[in-house]
Amino acid sequence: MNLIKISETVSPAHGIGNNWGETITKVYKCPCGENTITTEIETTTGHKNVCTSIDCLVCAKKYRIANKNSRNWSIEPINK
């Protein structure tokens, strides 16, 4: 499913010693268009992490995020 990106922000570089990185936050319009889906990518060496969440209560009941802890996440319908 193709989602429309609303915004992307990158934090100033942060860290200690050689462990520097940034946090990238990407916000997409959810499928129903009433709210958002947010993904945060932490690139700090030794603390790399990706977390994606559905911020819309309507869409959270209809969809799930596959591979939500990966940069290659996707949204798919929940089979009932």
C-alpha cells in the first residue's frame, strides 16, 4: 500500500565519542486519511533502531504493520 508522506524531520547529530547518529522521524497519512502512521529511525552507532506505529484508532483495527522494526516496513490488512 502506498502512503502519502506528510513530513520528515532529522534531529541534530547526537552521541558520545565515536557513537554519533541522528533520529529520523517520518510521518505518513494513514489509509483512511484521518490520522497518521509514524516511523522513527535511530542511527546512533550501537543503538540503531526502527519503530513504526499506526496513530489512527480506526486504521489500527483494520491494518497491521509488517516488519515494524525494519526500514522495509509495510502496512497490510488484518485478516479476520
